[in-house]
Amino acid sequence: MKKSTITLALIAAGLVSAPSFAQESEAQDWAGIYGLYYSTDEGKPEPTGQLDDGFGLGAEYGFRFDESWAARISASYLDLDGTNGGSDESGPMLGVDAMYFFQDDLFYVFGGLYHQDVGDDYQMMGYGMGKHWAVNDDVAVISEIAAYRDLSDNLYDYSVKLGVSYTFGSTSSYSEPTPAPMTTAAPADSDYDGVVDSLDKCPGTPSGTVVDSMGCNADKDGDGVINSQDQCPNTRAGVAVDGVGCAIEPDSDNDGVIDSQDACPDTPKGDKVHPNGCTIFTAEEVSIEVRILFANNSASIEDTSDPQIEDLAAFLNRYGSTSATIEGHSSAPGAAAYNKDLSQRRANALKSVLVNQYGIDASRLDTIGYGEERLLDTANTKEAHHLNRRIEVKVSETIEVPAQ
């Protein structure tokens, strides 16, 4: 039984755990020679038997595109043993690979196509991993494990490679240290205001003070306007100033009119104001419309907390100068006189709810029953009759509201 699997596993462990030599990660081409231990698939035939493990020698040339990517061509000559009555076989194996190097050349992986001629022709796909162990700037040791899959017969071979490479164009990473530049002592600035002592007319300026070209306080009153532009150089601390350093009169309600000219100093935020600072009012019409339906031959309001009734009461309370007319209506079936009385009772029912439950002054509410005089739907259907059994209230008022 073959022991190649154990051998490959031990060497693979060495690739991962062995200590590395000092190495560079420059992207440069290389050429190398190597030896191979080659393990064939147990089913790999040759004319009179089967092929077993063997050894080989070879050479490769690599093209490094950048720190991560490279390509490689290789040529090997294999000498394989025969089993089950087969003869030994030897022949070439040619390959081309794409390679990816991980950061700092920690290791690389590769994949490519191979052609092998040992007793028969084999077209294979190869892949694996390896590492270049740098000995110096030019020379590195090659270690690699690989697997090969025959594209026709589904056979798997394995190999372990050990060799040496030479890198082209490498230069030594050592250089003579650059001598430190000659420096001269900077002029003294005792108060650290950015003006040297020889030019500083105010040598004791407190730290953080903005100074002029002579090292003196550039803003004596601290209002944010430098002395050369400050027309009011003695402004009290904390007073707001304009672009020339003079006090700005306050505008407490921020309406654009200073307090000394503002006849309405507490104008709500956002209101348009007259030149005297008081709110400008505009006329605006407010209105509400309510429609409540009734059951057949009924003048009873079943839900006195209906949102429409609550909204109507709130509207009447908010706009106390308004008055409302409650209109009662009926459907067409029945005697006209009866329907008129029924519609009046419906209007009176809503007035009673508004007065007794919501506290609306009865003098502000008028009622009228129209009976079947103002039908919304003249069709003789159940739906039309239900729609016509109703009360309606329409209220509107023109009020003064602040302009925004």
C-alpha cells in the first residue's frame, strides 16, 4: 500500500509551521530548478501494467505582475516505477499556472493546466500551494505541494516540490543612513504668541490672545472685531456688535424690530409684523359641515358621541360669535305633512344634544324641517331612502388670523 498520502501530509504541515527566513516582498520575476516526488493514482495505467510513485527534475520561470499576482511556466522530467508487471516509464510534464501571493509573501496558491507524456498522454488540471523562503535578496528556497486531476479519466496524482530560485532585478534593502540636516536655533518667542521677541512690543501677552504684527492684543475689547476695524473700541463685554464693532440694539422677540421701536415686544414667533412690531392680521374663512343619518321613521340620535357631533360642538365653542341652522330631512315614502314633522323632530333632536350634552347656548341654534323637499337621491330604492333620512349643519365665519 502507498505511503505517499502520509508523506504529503507531513510536508504540508512543514509548509505551514516551519519558521521562515528573512524575506522581501518585492514584485520581481524569477527562475528556478527543483526536484519532485511524484505520486500517481492507483488506477493510472501504462501499456503493460500500472504506474507507481517516482521522482523528477524540472525548471520553472515566473512572471511577477505585482505584489499579489504572477504567472509561471514549468517543465519537468518524470521517472515513474511500474507495478503489476508493468515497466518503468519516464517522460516530460509541461505546465502553465496562475499564482496568487498573500500579503508579505506569506505563501501562495496556484492553479493551471499540465500535459504529461509517460507511457501515454495525459491532460491535467493542477492546483496547490507553496512558499518561497528568502535566503537573501536574490536567492530563495522553493517548497510546494500540488494535486493533478486528469481531465479524461478522473485520476488524481500528487507531488511535492523542493528547489531553489533566483530573483531578477533585486536590490539590497540596506542603505547608508541619511545624515540629519543641519539646523539652526529658531528665534525666541517667550510668550508664544507667534511674534519673535525682537519684534514683540507686548512681550507678556496672555496665552491664547489674538495679536497683531507687533505682538499686542488685536482685539482689546474682545468683541470679535480687530482694533484696526473697530469703530467702538471700548464696547462692554458680552454686548452684541455689528461689523464695525458697535453695539447692536436688542430685538427680544426676534421679529426684526428693535426693542426701542417695538410696540408689541412679545410677538409670537413666525408672525409677520408692521413696522411698529405688531402682528399683521388677515381675514380667513373657517367652516364645518355635518351630516348625520337616521333609521326609518326615527328621530332618535343613537350615538350622541359621534365624532361629527363632537367636532361641531368644538367648532361652536371656539368661534363663539357663530350661529348655526340645523336642517332636518326625510325620505320620499309617506305623507308629506308627516315627513315634514319627522324632519323637524330630527333637527330638534340634534339641537337638544348640543345644548344639554355639550353646553352650546340654545339661542345660537336654529332648526328647520324640510321633509322630502330636498332629496339627495330621487331613486325609489332602499339605499336612496336611507341617504335622504338625515340632518345637515353648515357653519362658517370670517375671522382674523396672524399672517405667517
